[in-house]
Amino acid sequence: MFSGLIEAVGSVTGAARTPAGLVLRVRCPLAGELAAGDSIAVNGVCLTVVEAGADWFTADVSPETARVTTLGGTAEGMLVNLERPLPADGRVGGHFVLGHVDGTGRLAGIREEAEFRRLSFEHPASLQPLIVRKGSIAVDGVSLTVAALGAGRFDVQIVPYTWDHTRLRGAGVGDAVNLECDIIGKYVLNAMEAAHGAAAFETGRPVRGEAS
């Protein structure tokens, strides 16, 4: 369980393709506090640490995770958002994030609004029932509030601190991002489908890919 508050931005120093998927090597300031077997969210995807050194760690990415998230396109030199799991006695400053990506979207636009930035993202139609105005959504693991919502698209407003301390500052129009919708909305949709039938919801339920 994560909160969507990014602890550090790491740099990918290796992305080796293997028959079993992908092995990521990431340099980051959190590495000294990690051990083999620990969970860590990388761009919103919950992964397991395989090895860790003073300033680096490695993690395996399964073929399915590589297919359904943006991690399949990870390359050396890319920046990634990192967050360790939320401790049981921790304060939830964002919202409950599982690290299980619901789908990928694309950054459709960036515009400045005073010292803030408004980012527009396109998303799969399957996620439409789970995105609500003023609701929470995780974009590459960052807990954000939906500021505006349209068909296949939503906006978020980024405060200066978030812009400066996440990989969003280096994002460009057209870049793919991992999206995870609020877990509460998933349970509500599931309960409504169970009670009324999936046919009552035209866009259907989202495809939940493996993310760890």
C-alpha cells in the first residue's frame, strides 16, 4: 500500500531484457534503506527489490507487467518516481494507492497557470467510470486530484513542489504514463455491476493488469 507521495526520483542505469521479462537497475538516494524482498513503487508500479547497494537497487519486471504498464518501454537514463510502502502507523497525505496499474494514458497538454501547471491526460475508455471530478487518481504513482473531466480525458493541476520533486517536470506531450484509479471507485463499480449486471455500464470495467 502506498500513498502517492513520491519520496525520490531515481535514474534508470540499466534495463536488461531477459526471457523472463526485464531487469531494472535504478540509482536513487533511497537505496541504502532497501533490502532484497522489499516492495517499492516505480512510476506507480509495485515491484520487489532483488538486490540493493549504497545508491542502487534492481527489480524484476514480469512480461505481463512490462506489457500492461509503461515499464516495458523503460530505457537507460530515464527518470522514475519512487515510493516505499506506507507504514502501518504512517500518515496518508495523498490517497490509498496499491501499485496495481489500471491502464496507461498519454500526456495531451501542458499549460502554465500562474506558478502552477495544468496537465491534460488522455485515458482508455474503460477507465471512464472510475474517474470523477475532484476525485483522486495516481499518475506515474503521483497522487493527484482530477480538476476537470471530459470524454477520454482529464486535467490535473500540479503545484510547484510536486513539479519540482517528481519526474513530471521532465514529461513531454505524447509521453505515456501509468494510471491507477481510486480503489474505492473500483469497489463501488464492482458492487453495482454485481447488483445490476455489467451490461448496465456501457464502457465496461477496466482491465486490471498485473503490476508486481
